[in-house]
Amino acid sequence: MSEETKEGAKKETTSGFKDVSEFGDQVHESSHPVLLHKITILRSSSTVPSAFRAVLREVTYHLAYEATSSLTTRPVAITVPMGHEHVEASGQKLVERVSLIPILRSGLGMVDPLLELLPNAAVHHIGMYHISGQQPVQYFNRLPKQHECDIAYVLDPVVATAATIMSVIAILKKWGVNRIHVLTVIAAKGGLKTILDAHPDVHITVGTIDDKLSDKGKVLPGLGDSGDRQFHTPLIDDEEALLHPSKRKRSVDL
């Protein structure tokens, strides 16, 4: 085994994740063969919405296990049934108050697997839409007025230019969150750099990293529009469709 291979092996965790050297220990990318197989299914044009949702759920569960490995616990006293008796023992209980922040719409498909793993987590939805050449626009925000959160997990299947994620991180920091962790299936390398240049304290767990962006700021090859693919939404090329029908200059044929 070469020295380079040995060094790469040292950086991988037992769960099949590795630190991406150019981003330090802030970005954890999967190298697990099963997860890479699942991501290929998500990418494929032949994957129907029901299968896309199911596989996204599986991939998210795997990502979540790694992303939550930094949570802390405290000892608790418990009893264990032993026949008709109960034996005293000690266990561990999670300390942090966790909030899940799915970015509408696409982040919705990542919520349920996180709640299976962390059933006591709060869920606060933030809705954003992005028109090419403009800054993301927030159209929905269900963050409570009072901040009761030790760590927030931002859920979005794809990070491209990172404009949307950057807006959400700014919203969460203004809300008062000290620890922010982004979970994403596919991310563009440039998008990750944008996030960490502005927010070096943010952690990111990602299934795989793509190198390129299209002229329109889409990840290449990526996996398409994850919201449309989850919910079988007809493809709309006209950005006027984002407006309420009463505000459109003309009708949009769906």
C-alpha cells in the first residue's frame, strides 16, 4: 500500500466517511459502497418518484448516523428486567436539544428518517425559492420566537451554488443557533467552498461531491430537481410560474 493510500485510509471513519482534505474536518464525504450505489439510483432518470423517495430516505438515514456522531450524552440510572426482577444499571442519554430545518420543498423527504433517529427533535420548516440571477427569497419560516436549540441540522438533498443554504444559515445564526450541521446527498465543490469561506464553523455531511456547475448554477451531473422528482411535479421552464396565478402576465400550461 502506498503512503498516499495509507494516508487516505487514515482519514476514513469506520462508518465509511472521510474528511475532505481541502475543507479540513468540516466536510465529511461518504465512501461507503452501498451508499454510493443508492446515490446512483437517485441520479438515474429511470428512477420513479416512489423509488426516489424511498432511496432518499435510506440515504438520509445513513448520512444522519454520521452527522449525529458528535452529539454528547450524560449518564442515567435505569433498571433492566431480569425475569421477575429488575437489575439496576447505568445508561446514556442525549444532552443536546436538536432542531431539524428542512428547506422546502426538497428537504421534506429527509425529515422522517431523522425523526426515526431523533424522535424528540423539533422540526422547523423554512421555505425558499430561487430565480436564476437573483438572491433566494424566503416565503415561509416556522422558527419559534424563542430559541431553544443547541444544534440545528439543515436538510437539503442538493447544494449547488449554496445561495439557498447560505441564506438559511444566516437566518439560523440570527435566531441564535451556535451549532449548525448541513446534511446533503450531493454537493458541488464550489458550493461547499462558498459555505465554509463565509461560515468556517459550519459542519457538512455529504453523500458525494460533484465538481461542476452548469451555466444556470445546477450541479453536474447532480440528480435533477429533487423536489420535482420526489413529488412528481410537472417540469416548468417558465419562472413566471412561481407567481400567484393572479399576478402572472399570462396563464401557464401545467
